[in-house]
Amino acid sequence: MSVPLTSTAIIDLVQTAFADVELGDGITLHQAVALDKYRTDAEVIAARSQDPEDRWQEIPRANLFYFESALSFVDERGTRYYLPAFIIAALEGYISFNIPFFKISRMLGSLRKSVPSEVIRRYGFDRHQVSAIAAFLRFVVGEYGENAESQAELQIVWQWEEYSQELTGDI
């Protein structure tokens, strides 16, 4: 188990690791809301215009409170793009830690399926992003796992930390 970082240090880590991530043709927050509400294809496409930001860093963190469920409806590109904003919003107290934690721990459908190597392959995270995610997960569950809701959550954190160490060579 690695020593957990402060929220400020994790924010810096996330900002650096995800600095150049672009949305491209990924699903936006407003599109995700439209999908959640079973809107027509045309309405989902039109919803994209309501997300004018060119960079995830431009998204007002306080606004993410209104899009907590949207993170469940974005695709892989949308996840890579919005996840850092949601992590930082949680660390700054705008939203619950559970929102990005839930998304990370269930990227492949369930806690049992959450194998970091498969998640990383599917979502295209690099080693710096993996390290930032692992640090965030550790922060949420606490240094000794005292804030984890289950053993399964702790196992997810351990897997991400172990995989991060393998990628970076830290022992």
C-alpha cells in the first residue's frame, strides 16, 4: 500500500496526467443526459451544442453537480475527458466522492469485472493517468481502508495501486 496523497497533490497529479485529453467525438455531458432521458437520436446530437468547452479544464466544477448521473452514460472517450473534472470536483467538495469512484470501479460493468489492465486497455489511460486514478481511489477509501464500503472496493483500490506500480516501476 502506498502512502496516500493530499487532495491538493492529487488534483495536481490529475491536472498533469490528463492535461492533453480531448473529447473528440466522445459523448458530452448534455448528450449523456439526453441518452439517460431516452431522447431521439436527433435530440442527442443536438444536445452536443450545449457543451461548448474545448478542454475539460474549462468546465465549471460547481456545474458538475447537475451532471452526476451523466458520467454513467458517456462513452470511453467521454469518460477519459470528463473523469478528471469529476475527480477534481469531488476533491474540491462540489460533488460526492462516490460519483467518480463509482464510475471507475464499474467501468466494465461491475466490481467483479473491474480489472485495471482491461479498463486501461478499453479506455486508453496511460501510466500517469493510472497513477492519478489509483491515488484518488486510495484517498477515497482512506489510508487504511477505513472509508471503504466493502472488501470488494478495497480490492479494486489494491488492484489499481498494484497495476500503477507495475507500470511505473515503483515498489
